Amino acid sequence: MEAPVGIRWWLSDKVGIDAGVGFSSVPAPSYSNESLAGWAIDMGVPIVWQRWDRGSLLLRPGFLFESQQFEASSPPSAFSTNDATSFTVTAEIEAEIFLVENISVSASQGIAINSLNPPGPGDNRTSFGTIGRNFTTVGFHVYLWGN
């Protein structure tokens, strides 16, 4: 899951704050009248590294917290769930290009460290790797009060 609905607020010409949320509700595979919920919160601090007339290059440290329910029972038992949670710390380089004065698109590349607490019994799993939010997951920004 991701946190695609959000806001970017520039505190100065160089530093801003990103905040995003995401929600999901999907039918439970084994229980026709039940659903499994999920949510995500994404926070970041975009820092302008370089700015041009129609674009910017940003450094963006951030974190993402996600929670997703999974079935913990099987029919005919009563419906119950377990949660999987994930905490990710990211460091990205983002390119933002302005299409017109207050509308832009962006893409980023970076690294991430993720800690997953799986549903049910089990230990946390930690992973490290590169991330890319390229042309298939372009960010779309509308600046209501300028940029």
C-alpha cells in the first residue's frame, strides 16, 4: 500500500514538509460479509538541492508506516484478523518538473530500510534496497498558493 493523497507545504525557499495518507478495504477471501482494512502514513522533508526556472532537484528523507489486516481464521470459525505492520525509512533524490506555473510532476530514486512485523507469530524482518518512483509512479503536484 502507499499513501498517495497528501500535501507538500514549503516552509521556506529550501525546505518543506510532505504528509500523505492511504486507505484500503478489500473483501476477505474466506468470509463473504467481512473486509480487511489497511492504511498508510508517509512523511518527508523535501530539501531543494538545485532550482531552475521550470524544475527542481530535491533531497527527500522520509518515512512510511503501513498496517494491513489479514485473515487469522478459517470458516466455520468466527472471523478474526491479524495485522502486519511495516516501517520504512527512505532517502531519495527527486526531480520535479513544472508543466505550467503551479502544476508539476516528479519522479525519484533512492534507498530504503524496511522493518516488517508479519501477521501472526514470527520475528520482524528487516530489508535494505534501492527504490524508484519513475514514470510508472509519477507524482503529481498542484500548488494552490504558489510554489
